Amino acid sequence: MSQASVSVEGRVVGAIDGPGLLVLVGVTHDDDPGKARRLAAKLWGLRILQDEKSCSDVNAPLLVVSQFTLYGDTRKGRRPTWTAAAPGPVAEPLVDAVVNELRALGAKVETGEFGADMQVALVNDGPITLIVEI
């Protein structure tokens, strides 16, 4: 990714210039602080940047945005259900834990606003999108 930002009500609340990662974090019911810690370590060390470098190798920034819709289920009917997504009071501390763990590892991290109506912009440098499960 070469550039990403997140805005709320017309104001930019988080932005990074690449190389770096835009990370959409979904939380489900069995997630816990241990999984948040392992996810942060995985994101920081994942060798997916140019020349098989990781964010930790090149001190690349990350933009972390909470995204409950990642757990949308569209298998039945015409409307998705989000029953697999953890409720806000459970999810918000775990998204914060991912951010805090990344920062503890030395990462520069920008964020969106949990629960806000966010507009996310991305300039993807060579399209790559991964699902990282822990």
C-alpha cells in the first residue's frame, strides 16, 4: 500500500504514506488479548512489502481500522447478518489491544474511530489483500 487514510465527518482522523499496511480488524466472540498480541506480532513481522520486507524491517507505518462487517454472513437470504461479530464493548478493547501491542513493538500506528461512520481511502500499490487469522 502506498497511501491510506480514514475520515470521520469530513476530517482525517488517521493517515499513513507507504510503504505500509492498512489493517481492517474484525473481532469475533472467541477473540481475546492473547490473540490480539499474536495478531500484532504477525502484522509487524509479515514479509509482504517490496523485496519480501516486513513493516518491522523498514519501519513501515500501519493504519488500523475496526471493521465489524468482516464477520458479515451472507449465506442465507439477501441481508447479511453480523452475529459472528463481537459487540462493541467486547470488540473495542481488543482492537485497542492490537494497536497498543503494535506500538509496544515499535510500530508507528494511526487509527480510525471505533464505532464511527468512517470513510476509508486506499491507494494499493500492486493489489494484495490478505486475510490474517490467528
